[in-house]
Amino acid sequence: MKLAFLISLLLICQMPSMLMAQARTPLHVEAALDLQVVEPLLDKFRQAHPDIDLQYEDNSTLKVDEQAREAKPAPDVVISSAMPWQMARVNEGLAQRLDSEAARKWPKWAKWRDEVFGFTFEPIVTVYRLELARHMMPPSTHADLHTLLKTHQDLLKGRVTTYSPSGSGVGYTLFQQDARYSPRFWDLVAAMGAADVSLENNTRDMLKGLTEGTYWVGYNLLGSYAMHWARSHPDIIVQIPQDYSLVMMRMAFIHRDAPHPAAARTFMNFLLSEAGQKTLAGSTPLFSVLPDVIGPYTAQRLRDQVGDQLYPIPINASLLAFVDPMRRDAFMKRWNREIKILSP
Amino acid sequence: MIVVDGTLKRRLGAWLLAAVGVLGTFLLVEAYTSAQRAADRAFDSQLEAASLTIAEAIQWQDGQPVVEIPAAAFQILATDQQERVFYTLLDTGGREVTGNLDGVVTDALREAAHTEPVWRFVDYHGTPIRLYGRELKSAGWDAVEPVQIWVGHTLSGRDALARDLFVRALTRFLAMVILTGLLMWLAIRTALRPVRRLRQLIRQRDADDISPLNAQVPGELYDMAETLNALFERQREGRDALLRFTADASHQLKTPLAGLQSTSELALQSTRPDDWRQALQTVHDSSARTSRLAAQLLSLARLRHADEGSPGRIDLAAVLRDTVMEWAERDDAQHHDLGLAPLPDSPADIQGEPWSLREMIGNLIDNALRYTPAGSEITLSLHRETDAVTLTIEDNGPGVSRDLLDRLHQPFERGGRQDTEGSGLGLAIVDSIAHRHQATLTVYSTPGHGLRVCVRFPLLTEEARP
């Protein structure tokens, strides 16, 4: 009896996919999000929607932004961690509104105009090699890192890495946000400059350098990638800063000129759905935003572990200031000045 | 016949509806525009604040304006409605120093902002936005050239606020209408209460109760109550007149009957046939008078209570001539000089009934014969004017004293004379007939020089000839 029921259920589930097998709707997702990290989520989506032929393009934030602005035909869904740029595109009117139950229920602080949604909750972390701990007390706050750079200048010279603000949108955003929170950030920049900091364009390269032993300590890495990496590299330690820790959110929107808007809406609704967020929390290190989702990687669990010092980069109009060309120029000028200030 | 023509409630309701309709349209149009204005004012001030925040951040370096756009400015621009935000900083030549408003700020707009701050609704790639621009005379060490700051945002917040304000105004207005309707209904009920009270008061009266109404009424109903009272008053007068007439008539009939009785009693006590003959003669004369009196009473009652007949066109001259001819042959007229003045050439057509006109002329002649001594001259004449014709009868008898003139037309009035055989009904009948013909009766008299009675009839015009 039970078996017969299950079989019929299976048949019913299979039927649409059999019918749609000939005419699957293509869906082009342009994303700055590592495929291997997000793969379980995409698999789950393909499983739930066999009628949609999902094409996932993983690119750098700058490339994704360019695709969103210029590609013809436009991508259906744009995902990027370069929050200010995503915001600027939405402000330009490149996004279309998502009017669905999931969108309405989405936390207010993680969406803007119901057009763009922050669907991950990735802490920004400091990563160091186990080796570092043998020579000194590992840094647990921004101030600690500054002190270490000052006191162990000779030992750490050439072994410090961080994002390049000019080469990476994420890095630039994080430094801007750091500078907003504390003026002492510039002391840290000066100290890193004095330690001949190596500027990388993505977290993966920094993690590789750390594993290879080129770097001992990395500042402002994406926690999601680092934690994923650390699971297979035991000599890498991930530290969430204890004074304050920035949280970056991947922002996703449906392109205004999406060739397949219905499929795009289906994909977005899946990202924001409980099922999608559960997969995010259980099978990827991207952390779920929803407070009632349970899994190893959730914003709630992170808050329980780290406390109140999580500072998500707010998804609001203030992000637009970071992409203002003049403000960017001013910031880069100051960066270039500060990073050389302690060099002989 | 009383026809129900709608109800007061419905009429007042219709007026209320009309008032609400007209006033409501005005009010709602006003509410809509003022809601728009209020929303614009509220959001315009946000634009102004954002513009100020940006202005604060402008600095001059190497002769160039440099601004580190404060993130707060965007927060203010976006408002909590999450508007899309637009801004630009233009240097003196109109080149964009920084911003995202490419091409929206036209030369005309820049020119306008040169003199005073500019507020505009403009179109940004198909999206309507509100734009605010002003010129800033910034001071620097090496440049004092003005720059322009333009900020703008989309309109969803304004629309939402305006809609909200308008819906609130609409709700208030509807509540007011419902309340007004309710109050109006109550007011109508209260206002109509005196009418109901009056109706009850009238309904409770006995059929023969004609005393004046004793009721408290509002000013508007005073006229109606007063009219009712006047009607009751007339009814009472009519009834009194009827009673008086009946009493008088009984009295008049009683006198000759009493005479008959005493004459016949005296005759019965006598044994002489001469006395019987004398008595029989008296009884005959008296019963003739009584029968004439009864005929006159009947005639008067008939005149007063008969329905309006259907009068036709009639030539008064012909009627007059016939009647005078008839009377001149009677025995009663043999001791008087009864004459008819020459009649007018053209016919004197009036609206009337031949029988009643003959009755009237007869009564006038009879009166003259009775109240003048033998040998008196009695002349009838007809005088035609443009729109009236006057029938006149004159005698050269003793006349009537001035203070009696007004009472002459009342029944049983004999002009202060007890020496005649008249009943005193003649002029009363004449008066009634004149009244029926819309004619006016006038009596002139100079004591010692006779009496003149004029009856003035309205002439029928030529056009009214059937």
C-alpha cells in the first residue's frame, strides 16, 4: 500500500519533467560566486526544476558588472559580492521587481526595493597559519593585528596579504567600510604597508599563498571560502575578529531585460525559499540569512558564536557613495599615501 | 383631492445628496491637490537636506571642486521608501564633476538654477523623478567659481504619502456625510413633530367643534394654524347667520300666523255673518302675505345654498325691459309712476341666469312700490360703460337715514319702517343675486329726496363671445 503510494507519487513528480524534456527553458545566471562552493545549491535547484536549463557563469565581480551593463542578450539573474556595484545597477533601473511571497517575507535589512536581495551572510575573517601561533599570540581583533604588525615587523615582513582595493570590488568595499567604522584603520594600512603587504584580487589566491606558506596572515578574507578551505587544510586557522566583524552579502537581482523572466523569478524564489536557504545552510558555507533556518551555516548560529559584533554591510543607498568615482579616487589616493607612509 | 407628492424626508434627502455631491467634489479635488502638495513639501525637504549634506563636503583642490560624497546624503535621498537616487555635481562650465545624472540636467535647467534653486519633475530614461538643483558659491583659496548641485529621486514615496493623505481625507469626508445624514434624519423627525401634533389636535376634534385651535406651533406653522382658525371662525359665522336666519324666519312666519289665529277666534265667537265675512277677508289677505313671505324665504334659501348654476350670456337690457313691462301691468303698480329710461343702443351682455336676474329686478321694483307713498315716481335705467353696465332704480320717496344704509341688505331689515307690508327680505335677495353675478350693490339716499339703488355688473367682452 505504502509502496504503491510512493510509486505513484514518484510518477506524478516525474511527469512534468518528461513532458518538458523537449522544451526546457534556458536560464542564464551571471555570478561572482565560486561554482564549487555553490554547486550543492544549484544541484538542488536543477532537481526541483528539471524544466529549467540552468547555465551558471562564474566570473570576477568586475566581469559580472560589465556583463550586467553591456551583455546582449542580458543575463537573467545577476549575482555578485561587489555590493556597491550591484546597488548602483539597481539604482540605474537595471533590475526588475520580484513580487512573490518569499520576497515579501525576506528580512527588510537584506533587500532593497524588493528588487535586489542579499541572500548570503558571509563574515569577513582574518586567516593565519598555524606556524604563526608558534611565534606569537594570534590576533583576535583589529587592534591585535595592528600590534603584531608593529611588534613583529621583521618576522611578518612580506608574509602579510590582503585584498587589493583597486583590483577587487569586494576588497575596496570592505576597506571603505573599515574606514567608516574606525579612523585607526589607516594606522593598520600603514602598518601593513610597512610589512610589504601583498595585495591579491581574490580570497582563493590568498588562501593558496597561506597554504603554500608564502603568507602567514591574511586580512579581510571571505569567511565562507576560508572556512570551506580550512576544512581540508588543517594548518589554516580562521579567526572572526572579536572587536567587530564585517559581514558581506551576495546580492542577486533579476535583470530588467532578462530574456527568461519567468525562469529567473523561479530561480530567485528558490534562492529566497526555505528549501534554498536550508541547502545554503547545510551544504555550503555561505550562511543562511533567514533566522528560522537550521543548519551549521546560519546567520543565527554565527551570532550565537561571535556575539553582537557582526556588522553586515547595510543594503541601502549609502552603498552608492562607494561607487562615486570621485570618492573612489579620494579613497585610492589616501590608500596609496597611507600604505607608503611608514616605508623607508 | 389630496395627492401625495413625494415626502419631505425624501426631498431633504435629495437636497443633502446634491449638497454632498457638489461640495464633495470640490472638497475631494481640494483634498487630492493638497495631499499632493503636502507630500511634495515633505519629500522636497529631504532633497534639500541631501543637497546641503553634499554641499558641506565640497572642497577645492588645485582649482577643481572635489567632493567626497557622504553616504548619509544617499540615505537622506533614498528616504525610508527606498527611492532610486540621482545626483550630480556640475562645475562652472556645466561639466559633470561626479554623479549619475548624465544628460538629464539641460542647459535651460542650469540657467534657471543660476538665479534661484530649481524644483522640477523630469523624466529619467522613462522614469519620472523629482529634481532639485541649486548653485553654490563656494569659497576657496584659489577659486571662487560657482558649482551646481543637483539631486533627485523617484516618486513612489510621494505617491504613497499623497495616496495615504487622500484616503484619510476621503474617510473623514465619508464619515462626515454619514453623520450629517443621520443628524438630518433626526432633525427632520424633530422638525415634523409639531405638524404631527397639529394633525392629532385636529383629528381629535368633534365634528361640530369650531372653537379656535389651542396649540403651540413653531413660527413657520403659525400661518397655517391661523388660517385654520380663520376657517373655523368663518364656519362659526356661517352657522350663526343660519341660526339667526332661521330664528328670524320663524319669527316672521309666527306673526301672521298669530294674526290668523286671533282673527279666526274672534270670528268664531261672533254670530254675525258680516263679521265672518270681514274675518275671512282678513284671513285671505294675511295668508296671501304669508305665502309671499314663505316664497321669498324659499327664494333666499335657494340663492344662498344653491350650487353655482351654469350661467350663460344674456342681454341685461332685454331682461330689464321685459320685467318692467310685466310689472307695469300689475295691480300693485297702478298707484305709482313706474318708468323706464331709454336703454342704450348696443346690447349689454353679461354672464348670468335669466330667472335670478328677473327675480332681482322684480324685488327692486317691489321694494320701491312698497316703501314709497302712492304717486311716487320710480325710474329704472341702464347705463353702459366700457367694461361694466349699471342697473339703477330711483324713486322720489322718503329715502332712508344714512346710518341704516349699510344694514339694508340684511334680511328682515325694513329700513326703520313698520308701516309697510314688506317682509324685509327684498334687498337681501337682491344682494345675494348681485353677489352671484360678481356685481356690486350700492345704495345712495338723501333723506327726503328718495333712494337710489345701483347694481354694477361686469360686461362680457366681445372676445369672450362664444
